[in-house]
Amino acid sequence: MNPILLRVDAVTKRFGGFVALSDVSLTVRSGERLGIIGPNGSGKTTLINCICGALASDGGSIGFDGIDVTRLAAHRRARLGIARSFQVPRPFSSMTLAENIAVPLEYVAHRRSLHRADVSTEARAILAQMGLADRADASTATLTQVDLRKLELARALAARPRLLILDEVMAGLSPVEVDEMLGIVLDLSRQGVTIVMIEHIMRAIMRFSERVVCLDAGRIMAEGTPAQIVQDPEVQRIYLGD
Amino acid sequence: MGRWTTFIVVAVAVLVAALLLARIVPNEYFFFASYVVLQFIVLATAWNILGGYAGYVNFGSGAFFAAGAYTAVALIKAFAAPLMIQLAAAALVTGLMGFAIGAMTLRLRGIFFSIATVAVAVICETVVFNWGFVGGARGATVLQPPAPALFASYARMLFVVMTLLAVLAVALARYVEISWIGRGLRAIRDNEEAAESAGVPTLKLKLFAATASGALMGIAGAPFPLYMSFIEPTSAFSLNYAVSALAMPIIGGTASWAGPVIGAVLLGSVQQVVTVTLSSEINVLVLGVLLVAFVVAAPEGILGLARKLSAKARVR
Amino acid sequence: MSFELLGEAIIAGVLLGCFYAAVSVGLSVAFGLLDVPQIAHPAFLVLGAYGAYYLGGFGLDPLLAGVALTPVFFLAGLAVYRFYHATFESRGTDAGLRGLAFFFGVAFIVEVALILSFGVDQRMVEAAYIGKSVSLGDVRLPMRMLVAFGVALVLTAGLSLYLSSTFTGRAIKAVAQDQTALALMGADPVRIKQWAFGIATGTCALAGALLIIVAPVEPGLGRLYIGRTFCVAVLAGLGSMPGTLAAGIILGVAESIVLTSFGASWAPAVAFGLLLLVLAIRPAGLFGR
């Protein structure tokens, strides 16, 4: 079996009196495809924020590739190889698409060449992977929702991540667009990137994941293969009611 | 280095022109007015490094300017320090000020940084008012040393020095802007959380911008006491510097190093005229009104307007 | 410092602190609840003070002048917020810097306009309660401070009650926490925020009158009060009315003690220093979320 890449150990996160995450533990092995499901407000995005360093956890620890990253700043975790997309796309709106890609290239992959041309070429190559190469010099304001999400993904990829976390990257997309995105993500997995995907779209989760974790009210309620999860009584209760 | 050749050529040309003017022009007022405009170029450029590029608004630029001036005065009084030392010391002091304020507030929302700059401005002014060594409320006179060989007067030499400082400030701003540093700052300004997750060390970059900005403002202020031969707190800490440092880049255009220069030259010149013909209060009022007008109607400043006009012209 | 002197400083500080709370409630609403970078709030206070001064020229008592001007300031607040929202809030990214620069410009224009209209000299008002003192045991308390104290309590208590008991008030608190939920309930978040900002600006009329009752004013006073009002608003825990009162008292007592120990020239630095301390240690404030 592949070595463990990400270890989340008894992580807790509170906002004032509200407990968003309670004693959450999970592991992700190198190359694995993990899906995370759960109703709104169950703590999925909070979990991602804690893993990536956008939020500091109140308890527990997070290990990445054997290194304890619990107190590490987000940009340092990015440099270690954790990349994420945001639930609501956050493009750098004053920059062109190519410049958006240049940021992680320069700051994570360290392509700080004196020759602007090198960074630009590489940025365009990454955009081409997403089918956005023709709009490399356009402003982000001209992009559709799908394209914004592709840009999010491209930006995460530019950081050459070992672990890629996707936060509802398919939300609001049409079935055709969902399939397109799914294809891209599966392709990335084949290239060796470990991927954690948070999604509401069951079809995508089932087709994508090797293993699925179900979160509710800040706790992990169920864990297993897609087939097991669908049959799990807890999951059924959460999604379908008693 | 290809992107810098044109700039270096122009910079050298400007310096040569300054030296020539210092020898040829008979009218002393020309040097006074130009010195003021050059000073504003440095101040506006400095402000923009943190304000335009990173999005953090300094309301207390006057304090940094005055701190630079008063550091120079203190050194002159203490051991008749030469100009170079004054400039270096001023940069150190105000750079540290920028760093300290940044360290305290740049982790928080932008408005707290801005309020902290007002705080520092008030505290600085209070300290200087009570500091007898540099003259306190009454002010201090500063004797201009004899002018070095090439120059007819010390004032003319300071004019050339300020030209050099302006060129250096603009060069620094340009470097920051077109380099990966500038892109990181823009990423922070656009979306700080996304920048962090894209590997940008947001706090470090913001601190760098705050320190560089502060240091440049101090350098702008350091030659001031020598130039005026006199310094007192009310004019040194004048609100005009705080508003100008902010208004000039916003009106000129914050996206690029050219904006603060345009703003400084235009507004600096207009200010000279208005202050003399109308009053200094009206001057400041006009500045405030222009600031609000541009912030509301032309957020990208004169540079932005020019770009839109040329885009329209090209379409036709 | 003797115990007696300390006691007097504390009492004076409590009175002063309640006054600081009164001038800061508007900011607690505008900045604390609505998240507007209202750096022009102190400038509006000074404007209110000069309004009381101007009406005082016709013989009107400053408190009455403050009350009379409240609807004017309220309407002005509605207009300002509408403009601010349309120009900045609805536009996204760069709005932060520009919104801040906008209010700074407004504050600045107000200050200069006051200089041009009234000059830089200090102005004061006269009233029956200004200049007299009241004895409370061994301590002499200036009557004007007691008046300010009383008005401040009424103002803060009134606002606190309004926000917790009336429908609009609760809507204002709700909109601070979750705009979408409010919209889904059928209320228009923008109009509620506009109303709240109107109230916040309206308080500047009466609070401004208190300003000139407590001490003479001059146009540059606004800059000093940026420190005091933001210190109180932040220390309170953004948006908390009882917090504003508590924070005001803390600042008032701190300033009073520094004034007694080190003299008047250092007292203004207390507010800024306290603000920086709060930001460093507990940015959420006393009662903050």
C-alpha cells in the first residue's frame, strides 16, 4: 500500500461557542482519490481550511508527508505541496489569466527567472491543459463560471501539488460541464496527484472516489468505498431523514 | 536587463538635465518650486508602493516625512552630520517606523493599519513638540553648509540631490511593480487568502512594502530642514503632506509607477499656483475635493482615463 | 499618587468615559455592525459640535441644538450610505482602499470647510450647566460632565434597547451577521443598512453637541477623536452597545489617570496606545464574536 501522505489527527475547531469540527481524524494515502460528502454546515470547508492553513485548528494535529504542519502558515504548506481550489472562485481580478498562473509558479514552484518569457510560456502551457490558452491575456472579468473554476484548478496545478484539495469545484455546473471537469480531475489522478474532493454531486463522487468520508455536524459519521457509503444507514439518515 | 535599458537612459538624461539646469537657470524660485514637486514625487511614489500595489492606505505620511526631517535635524545638531548620513539615518528611522506599524497591524484588516498610521502621526507630533533638542514648538534654525564646487548655491545642490532621489524612488517602485514581488503584492491586494494558498508569504511581503514605503518617505523629508534653513513642527507635520501623498497617486493612477509621478507633477504645480494666488486652506480643500472626485468617478486615475481614451481611439 | 487623587481621577474618568461612549456609539453601529470604514465619523462629530455652536449663536441651548439637528444628520447619513453602497460596496475588490480613501477625503473636506467657515480658533458654547460644579462629598464634579454623563447613558441605553427590542433594530443586528438569511426573509438588507447608517450619523448631532459642551472645539479635533472613537468601538467588540459603554469607561479612566500622573500632553496618546494594545492582544474586543 502507498505511504500515508496526509494525516489529520483528532482536529477540533471552534468559532466562539460553536463547534465546527469535533475530533476529526482521517488519513489519505499517496495517489489516493478521497471524496468528502456531508450536508451544508457539516464542516467540510472548515476541515479544508484547517488542513491548508487558512484557519488554525484548536486541537489535534495535521501531518503532511511526515512533517507536522499544524502550526505552519498557509503559504508554507503550499510550498510543501498542498494546493486547493476555493468553493467560490477567487481569481486575482486585476491580473490576466496568465498572470494568475504566474503567481503560484513564482512563489511555489520558484520559477523566478529574470526572463519574463520563461514564466509566461509555462503559464500558458498550464492554461492549455485546461483549454484556456486562447484567453491567456484576457482579464478574469470576462470568464464564465466554468472557466473561473478551471482557472482555480489551473492555479492550484501551477503550484505542482502533491495533494490537491477541491472544494465543490463542480457546483453549479451543467451535467456536460461536470463530466468535463471529472475527466480533467481523473486525468490528474492518473498523473499521480493525490486528490481530495468535496462534492454534493453524488454522481461525481461515486465515479471519482476510491474511498468516501461522510461528515455531519463536525464529526465523521461514516467511511468506506462508494458502494459501502451509499448503503450506510447513517449516511442514509443524514441525507434522506429518518 | 532588456526591460531596463530605456528606463536607465531616460534616468541618466533626467539627471544630466538637472545638473545643467542647476548651472544655467538664474531664477531661484524655479529651484524652490521644482524641489517641492520632486519631493512630492518621492512621497507619492513611496505611498503607492504600499497603497497602490498592496492596498494598505497610509493616512500619516506627514509623520514619516517629518520624522525624516527631524532625524536629519537631530543629527545636524548633534554632530553636524553630512547629508549622506542624514539620508541614511532618516531611511533607517522611518523604515523602522513602517516596519513597526506593519508588524502590529498588517495581520488585521486594512483599516486598522490606516488608523495606526494616524496614531503614529499624532504621537510623533506630540513627541517633537516636546523635544527641546530639535527646537520643540518654536522650531530650529539650520545653517546651510557652503555649496560644493560645481554648484552656485547649496539650494541648487539639494535640487540635484532631490532629482537623484526621485529617480531612485521611481526605479525602486518600477522594480517592485514589474517583478515577482509586485505580482505577489497585487495578489495580496486582490485576494489575500487566495494569495496565501498560492504560496505568497503575505505578511513578509506586506512588511517589506511597509518598510520600503516608510524609508522612502523619510528620505524625502531628510533634506527639508537644510533646504528651508528652518524647521518647525506645524509646517513639517502639515496635513498637506498626508493628503498629497494619498491624493497624488490616486489621482495619477495607482496601478503603475507613472501614476504617482503624474499626480505629483500635476498637483504639485497646481498647488504652488493656488497657494500663492488663493490660500493654503483653499489649496488643501481643492485637493480633498479632487481626491473624492477621482475615487468616485475615475478610480484608475489619470492613467486609467488615458488608457480608456487610447483604447477608444484605436477602435475607431 | 495619593489614594484620594486616584479616587478623583477614577470618578472623573468614569464621567469622561461615558462621554467617550456616547461619541462612539455611532461608530459601533457604522463600523462595528455595518463594516463601513467610517473614518469620517469623528469629522461628523466635530460638524455636530459646530452646528451646536452656530445654533447657540441664536440662543439655543446646545443639547436642544443637538436634538434639533439629529433628523438633519440622520437624513445626511441615509444619503451618504446610499452613495457609498452604490459606488463602493457593490463593486468588490478595490472598493476597500477606495472606500477608505473616500471617507478620508470627506473627513478632510469637512475639516477644511470648517476652517474656512469658522477659522482655526477654538469655539465654545455657553449654557447654565457649563462652568458650574457640583459637590459630591469631598469631590467637586463639573456640572457639564454630569450632563454629558447623563445624556451619554440615555443615548447608549436607548440605542441598545432599540437594537434588541424593535423589529428594525433586530434586523440591523441580523444584517450584520448574515445578509443572505435576511434577504431570504423578505427584508432588504441594503435599506436596513442604510437606515442603520442614518442612525449612526444621527447620533453625531447630539454627541457633537456633547463634544462642545465638554470642552472647546477646533476643526482639527476630529483627528484626535479618530483614536478615541475607534479605540472604544474596537475595545467594545464590534457592534456591542453595552460593550461600547464599558470600553468608553475603561478609556476614560485610563486617560484620566495618565492626565493626573503625566500631564495633558500625553493624554491623547492613551487612546491610540490602548487601541494598538487591543489590536495586538484581543482584536475581537471585550464583547466581540
